[in-house]
Amino acid sequence: MFGRQGAVWYAKRLAANDTLASGGHQAGPYIPREFLFELLPDLNRPEQKNPDVHFQLYIDSHISEFSHRNIRAVWYNNKLHGGTRNETRLTGFSGGGSALLDPDNTGALAVFAYYRPDEDAPFECHVWVCDDEVQSDLFEERLGPVEPGEYVIWRPGMAALQGDLFSAQVAPHGSCWLTREQIPDDWLVKFPTGREIVQKTIELRPATATDVDTRLLRRRDCEYEMFRSVEQEFYRDRVTGGFGNMDDFISLANTVLQSRKSRSGKSLEYHTIEILTEEGFRQDQDFAWNVEIDGKRPDFLFPSLEAYNDSSFPSNKLTMLAAKTTCKDRWRQIRDEVDRDRIPLLYLLTLQEGVSKNQMAQMQEAGVQLVVPSALHKSYPAAVRESLQTLDTFITSLR
């Protein structure tokens, strides 16, 4: 019923500020104002301070006494009344028993399906909180990648692809959204590779006067915007020309989603290669990327595969870095990518917005050190921030 026309899906990775991981008193999933105003028009009452609307919400993935609640959607709008806050959230989950507020679900993919069973029925919402990356992958096969700090809105139906690809985009001055004239001609013949888009991103966001942490996040934002602009122009004629049958539609939709997933999967690695190079590290001499070790391929190995395989090379001069946009479950995947006698401490670069104290303790016990760009540290619970490294301090330690 949730995959039919009329339903609307909203998917996001739960941040520490959504769950109880941050220790805040206003825990509850953040939902964009414009999206909630569309679903719940009565919420859009700017003349009233903190207006709210109630609706029924069911967490289908975790059946318990907390899985059905009469939820409050609230617009904290005191910025319009002399304050500073202006955001919409869902509250009323009755504490940490809810899967949506469980600190250990920080970083999990949560999918909200909003719908009305019929025109006269009340509005309701069904939610699935993914327990692992297998479940996340199943949803992302349909929705495309859902990255930390971003969200995806999907409306089932044949018109969804056109609406998603060709919604109005107004590029502000200085943005990375490329017009058709700015896109290289060969990119409109053959879709560019992830490396090519990253290289173009660097032209617009050079290394001058920026620290590595800021550089990484600015380039990631720029690259994503550029990718979507190229995607829109590349597929425009095929989409606006219409589809002869459902098979043609599904084929193009799958092509688009696979392209997005491919970009997302390697983007962080590509940006890390560029930053290491800019900081004076030479590939195949000072670092190795994606080399094979006993059937596994760690993302980055320092200084080289030859040094790793040389038993006389000091272990304390070997380093491994994994680059994963999310780390909730993926940190476990890197534990056996190298010989732990040779490299007992593993570094993991991530863009996830927070982990729980329990998740951090598990990583530390397993010998995994999180590397997080400095601007994201504020999204982590205060109790774990001192255990984080920045990308800058990691690179400094390599030197």
C-alpha cells in the first residue's frame, strides 16, 4: 500500500540530534518545514508560536509498546516571535523505548511513508528503521543513496522520476550547478566518471586558504550539486520524450539510481586521494589506494603495500584508513582488512552525524579510531567528541 500513487516517502539517516544520543530534551526526527507544510497544511500558522498538528505513526520495523503513537508535528518558530529557532520536528515518542529515539540507531536509515488509506481517512505514517546495511541497501536500490545530512523524498508512480530529476532548480551565484553551456560537450555524450566530476569540482573549489577539513566538506557539497546538474541535462531528452511502456521507464530509473549509488560509493575516497596529493603525499610511494591484501581491499594503506608486506618494516609506521560516509555498521567491515598484528589501530574517516556512547565504546574496543571533519564534531554527543580526530590531525600524524 505504501508503494502506490498517493503515498510519499521521506528517508534520512538519523543524526544524534534526532535520537537521544546527544542528550537533548527536544529529541525527535527533524523533518524539513516545506515538506511537513505540504503534508500537514494546518501546521503552517506563522502567526501562532510553535503551532502543532497530531497524527498516528507506526514503527513497523520494531514492534513493541512504543511502536504506535499519536505523534506531534511541531513548528518551533520562535524566530518569528523574537527568538532564534525555526525548525520542524516530530515529538511524542515516549522516550528511548522508541526505535526512532534509540541512541544506538544514530546513523541508521529511517524511511517514513506518509499516506491516507482513502480521501476521508485520517493522515498516518508508517516508519521502518533499518537495523543493518543489508536493509539500508534494499531501500537505497529504490531511493538512491541517502547520505548523512541529506534526505530523499520519493513519490511512487511513473511521474516520480520526471518530478525528481526536473524539479525547479535555481542556482545562486557562485554555486556548482552547471548550466548546459557550462557542461563539457563529451559529458553530454557519455556520462562522466566520478573521478572526472571530482576533478571539475576542484577547479571550482581549489585548495587555496582552506584547511583540509573545510576543503573536504565544501568539495563534497559542490560535487553533489554538480553531479545532479549534469544528471539533469544528460537525461533530460529521454525523460521529457516520455516512455513507450513501463519497462522503458523502469530501465531508465534503475540506470539513474545506479549512477547515483556509484557516485556516492566512491566519492569520499576520490576526494581523500586529491587532498592527500595536495598535502604532499604521493600515490604508490606515500600511500596506496584500494590495493588487494588476502582478498580484501582496504581503502588507504600508508606508506605502501611493499612496506606492509616487508616483515622488517616497523609496524608502528604502518597506517590504514577506511573512508565510509556512514559508520554505524560499516566500521565492523574494516576490522579484518589487514593483519591486526601489523596494524592494530584502524582509522575510519566518516561523515556520519554522530554516534552513541555505546557505539563509540564498541569501536574503541575493536581498535577503530574515528576521523571526522571538524565542522561535524558539534553533531556528536559531548561525551564522545574528545575521542574524535579531525582529518587535519590525522594527516599531521602521518607526517
